[in-house]
Amino acid sequence: MSRYTDSSYRVSRRLGFSTLETGKELAKKPFAPGIHGSKKAKKLSNYGVQLQEKQKVRFMYGLNEKQFRKTFEEAGKMKGVHGENLFKLLESRLDNLVYRIGFATTRKGARQLVNHGHITVNGRKVDIPSYRCKPNDVIAIKESDKELAIVKSSLESISKRVAFINYDEAKMQATYVRYPERSELNGEINDSLIVEFYNR
């Protein structure tokens, strides 16, 4: 299955969940898209509930099904709680960290910055969005790209950063301090349902 490239607002409304984590998609139209979207939704089966929960996370991080399944399987081989490990791996992706730092306003925009070679990790250019960072890695805008208007605009709009990232404003770089705690991430997601979906 290829990556979803249609409107983020549309998929958020279909899932009844803000995949951009801003709530803007549901502010004006908090119902599913389409002519029948505003009608009462049908009750989902257990499978449907599990599938919807998995789709929320997959679309939120912008992965295709193959990538998401592979990440889920990797998380199962780690020590600890499967669902929490899944989030640790997803949050450690370079495109996600670029978004968390504030270099881009969306994960899609962050992925584009990485793809176009504007990002460095520990001083070396990395243009692979799925690149997995480790604690203490330093993520920065490439020296020649620090005047990019889109990056400056995004940095100006950010009001708060997550606790597992330390940002140096003068150097326009951030350190991925540690893996995140589950409590620091989206509380609307029930990760146990995702585990149930793949283990059914």
C-alpha cells in the first residue's frame, strides 16, 4: 500500500481524530467527509475499532502499511511494553524529530525538508526521513540553509517543545535527549488496540 497523499483534513475527519495533532481539521466540520458524513456513524465491530486505532497512528506519522507493520514487528522484539516501544521507534524517526523541533509545521513538511537535504544529524547530511535517531544525536539545519524562510516562519510559530528535545536557538540545532515517555505523547491513542489488531 502506497503512502496516503490526499488531504490530511479529509482523513482526520474520516477517523474523527486530528492526525496533525492541532485539532484544526475537526474545528469546523467534526464529522466524516462526504454527503452522508454528518449522519450518525455506524457502530464499529471490535475489528473496526482496532483498525481505526491503527490507522490513526499510521496517518499521524505518515507511514505506509508496510513501513508501519515493520516498525510494529521491531517494537515487539524490544524489551518493555509493545505499544510503548512502537511509539519510541516512531518518535525517533528523523522526519518526526524535525517536526518536533519546529523546523516544519507538519510531519509532511518535515519529510520534505529531509528529502531535499536541508537537515544534518551529528554534522552529516541525512536525506532519509525514516532514519532512526538515537538519544544524544544532534539534529540541525544545514549551515547554508539557515536562512530558509519556511524554516524561520515555522520556528517563529512554535510556542512549546517536547521535554525530550533540547533546542539551541543560536545554533539552530537540537539534541534528542532521550526516548519519550508514553505519557508525553498523544493520550487519545489506545496502543493496546493496535497490538490486538496485529496479534488477532
